[in-house]
Amino acid sequence: MRVHAIIVLAGCLAGALDAGPATQDEAIWQEARRNGRLVDDIFGRTRRMMHAWLSHADKETLLLPDRLPGLIRGKPNTESIYTPHNSGADLYPYLVITAFFTDPAVYHGRMREMLRDEVRYTNANGHIPGNFDFKTRQLGPPSFFGAGEYAKDGLLSVTELLGRTPWFYRMVDMLEDFRQRAPVNTKFGRLPATGAELNGDVLQALARVIPMTGDARALEWAEQIGDAYIEEILPRNSYLPGYEYDFQTRTDAGRTRLRDHGNETIVGLILLAAIENDWQRPRAGSYTPVLERMLDRVLASANTDGLLYNQIRNSDLRPLDEKLADNWGYVYGAMYAFYQFTGKEKYREAVRRVLRNLLRYRSYDWESGGMDGYADSIEGAIYLLAREPVAEAREWVESEMQTLLAYQQPDGTIERWYGDGNWNRTTLLYAMMKTQGCYLRDWQPGVELGAVQQNGKLFVSVSSAQPWKGRVVFDAPRHRLAMNLRRNYARLNEWPEWWTAEPSALYRVEDPDGGTERLVLGSELSEGIICDVASGKAARRVVSLALPR
């Protein structure tokens, strides 16, 4: 039987909650107000970063360079180039999402213009993009790597949040052209690459396209990639995906990267196995035991707290790079998804263990002083916290977010390279945690929306120093309604579902001050309910599941 949370929506007078002895509910409202201030600050920061980067767009193509002029990490930048695997994958899509939350005019205008121009100026072979040099005005050859990265790290994230938009169709067309032109011929069929990174990129993207479209061609291609790893690469590679596999000699480089640029196939294989299991396909039985051995090998390579090393030797799991992987959460997300479709508790406990140990890694230097290590590490923790609310991990996220936010420069940029988009991604993920998935359709700077979920209730606070009227939008079970997944699997580049409204369920919306109530559908909550906040005044609503009388 499905159980629904009770929702409370309220705005309140500034400072009113601090008066008198604080009851338990008042403490919750105070936390919600604090969350609202944090979210407003993040929306302002990410919007400022977006406009700072847009000011550097190429005048003709509107494309953004990989790096901005000036010093980047202490080195002068002389590049002036757009690449789909950098600016396309890590920067532009997160500006799309930033605009969606903070600047609808830019979302509906400039961001779509940029997509049209990206297709117009970078398609090098069918829908496969290439690099565009701003100095020579030349388009480079088609980049399969660019297509895979752009799909997995960029267009996929937009699709997870917004569903079937023009960015979704760009991804589908690109993947289909990639399938037709896949360059690596093997006995299993044509594969995207010989390396774990690009094969994993494609698998992760296909794992979304397959359930969304039911396209048998996409499923067949994913299974060709999966079969190559399950039947040959993993068994011949000490049950690790390796780095670069030679199908002629049937050997690998003897090492596996557990950070990005190597761990992608681990994530992709697990998501493919989830689909095989949910659809009761024959490969579910053959894939699962092999992938379990793979995950056990990964766990055996971890340090005493469960954190993963950047790179390990396949044969004996010896660390070849003793720095810890900032992308540990991506791999543990795959373990959690494996637990979700197999029920094997040891993988859930492995996730909980690493989350409990995170406080030992406050201010850990993930990437030699760069912000991207913080952004990726926090990102992975947030995905897992949405499933396992471990107190130590939540405390760690709070402390590390302060470090991450401090990287922003006065002009709005972060480090002036395409990784600035990852900063926006993680700060927005954090903001959505603080609103429990709600957002304001008509946000303006200074309008504060925060939420706290406790004891079956969601306390949502909306406040503004100036008069404001707009809609508070509640999340829906997007994994099912948009992605067509049977379970809400932990997965890279998702936007976690903290609280969701079932579309056809009835909810009671009460005005406790006015003494009125009305019934609405969950689908109406997801469209947004009107909130009218007068200057210095409050609006309160109580929203709960309308049980049969």
C-alpha cells in the first residue's frame, strides 16, 4: 500500500518564529526558513555565474568556449574553442537548468537559441558533433567521444529533470547516429570504443533512452556492449572493467580507474542489468553474478573507511594512485542500484558505511586544490542521502558546501573553465535538497523557499521582503512518469526525488488562518499552487492526502 506524506506550506513574518519558547514545530519552521535563505543565495549565485559565462559567448554561434581568457589555475589560457565533450557536456546543460530555475526568459529564449546553433554549427557527420575553433571558424571531424560525453554528462541531466524537451531529442538523434557509425567491430557487434569511459557513457545514456522510448535498436546496442564486458572483458580482467581493452590480443592495460574517465562502465553495466531484471529478460540471470563479482572486487580495493582510490591494479587491487577518488559516490550509487534490484543487503550496508565515515574527510583535497573535486564528491553524497539519510553524511555535506561556495569569484565565475558548470550542478542539487524538490515557478531574488520533512510532514516556508505572487511547484515521481523506470534507481546525473505528489491522488489544501480548504489532484500540485505573499506578511497552507471519508 502506498503511503503519502502530509505537506504543510507556510510563509511567515520575519523574526516571528524567534519569539517566545520554541516548540518543536517552531524549530522546524526556523530550519525551513534557514533553508530558504540558503536556496535564495544559491539561486542568486548560479544565476550570476550563468550570466557571467553568457557574456563570453561567441557572437555568431552563441557557443561557449571551454575556457575563458586570462589565468586559469595560475596558467594563462590561449585557447578559443568549443568542444562537445567539455563545454557541451559540463557547462551548457547546467546553464540550461540554472535558467529553468532562476531565469525563465533565458531558458525559453537564449538557451534554445544556443541549442539550435549547436546543431547548426557543430554537426560534423549526421548528428555527431565536432569541435568548433572560434579563431579559425573551422569545424573539426566528428567526435564520438564528444557525442558520448555530451549525452551522458549533459543532455541526460536535463532529461532527468525536465523530461522530453528539445535536449532529449538531441540526445536520442545523436545516439542513434552513433549506433549506426560505431567504430569498434567485435564478435559481440559494433561497440562505441575499446575504453571503459566511452562505453560507459553510452551505456548510461542508453539506460535512460531504452525505457523512455522502448527502442529495440537501442536495447540491442546496449546488450552488445554489455555482452562484451560480461562474457569477455570482465572475466579476462580480474572482474574489473579495465581501462583500454584490445579485442585482438584480448588483453587490457592491467588497471582500472575508479574515478571519472574510467568508472563509467561500472555505472552503465549496473543500470543495464536493472533494465534486464525489470523487463525479465534472459540476460538478467547471466549478468547479475558477474556484476556481483565486479562490485565485490571494487569493495575489496577500498580503504578502511570505504573510500575508493583513483586507480588500482586489476590483478591484486594495489592502488596505482593513492589519492582518493572524488567520484566515489558514482560507484556507490551503482552498488545501491544493484541492491535495489537484487535485494542484497551487503551493498546497501556498504553505502551506509562509507556515508557514516565521511566526517573523517572534511576539507579533503580531492583534486589538488580545485573546486571540481568538492563538487563531484558532494554530488555523489547527495544522490545517496536521498535514499539513506545518514546523519554523518548530511553533516559532511553541510561543511563541504561552505568550501565549494567560497570558490565563486566576484565576477560570478568559479575557476573560468568548463568545470564551472559542475559547480552550478552541485549547488543546485544542494538547493533542491533544501526545498525537498519544490521550486518557485516565478522566483525572484529575495524570495526564499525552504522545506523540512519530519514525522510524515513536509514544512515548506515561503517568505519575501517585498510583495510576491507566484506558484510553488511540487515534484512528481519523475523516475516513473518521465524516465519510465520501474524503480527509482540511484543513478549518476539524476535529480533526486525528495518528496513527490502522485498525479491522480487527491490532496487537501487547507488555509489554517482563513479556515478554508479545497481538494486538488497531485498533478495540480506539480503544476504549482498559487502563493501570494504580501510585504512582511505570511501565507500558510496545509496540504495532505485526502483520505476516503
